[in-house]
Amino acid sequence: MVTLFYRGAEGWSLLDSLYFSVVSLTTIGFGDLTPSSPGAKAFTIAHSLLGIGVIAAFITTLASAGARRPRAAGYRMAQPASAGSASVRRGIHARTEAGRGPRLTDPTAHRGW
């Protein structure tokens, strides 16, 4: 829709109109294409301000959906085991890499030890 507006208002090709829409919305702004009419300039201001808000809401939605996503089936977050726990005595304790915290482990991995 935005691309079609620039195509009609500025007389740009479809590719140039799409290019300008993306460049202005992502706030890159190379400056190689610029709207010349006052109406197109006002539309660009509204498009940029509203578009940045829409992109921010989209990124927020993706981030919150990723945080709620369940872990892959069959895997669990390894928990550090205390020295006297049964899992340490059995040799199935959670190993951690230096400075990286607990790693994901396969709960069936100990069966081949």
C-alpha cells in the first residue's frame, strides 16, 4: 500500500517505491530517493513514525513468545548437584562449563556410560 502510494504520488517505478518504503521504515535513510511533494513528505513522516511503532510491537511480541516457548521434548535444564546428592553418587551430575552456567543435557545420556 505504501509502495503504491509512492508510485502514484512521486511517479517512481515499483522497485524504487518499494526500496524507499523499506529504507525509510527501517530508518536507514540513504538519501538517494526523497519525496518532492508536500503530501508525499507528510505521508513519509506518518509512515515512519507509525511504522517504527509497529516494528517495535512486532519485536516485543516475538521476544515474549520466544520467552514462553517450551524447551524441546526430552531435554531439561541441568541443575547443579550438591556433593552429597544421589545423582552425584550415581555419576549423573550436571556438568557446567567455566563461566557459562548449566548446559542443556539429554536425560537419557547417562545410559551409555
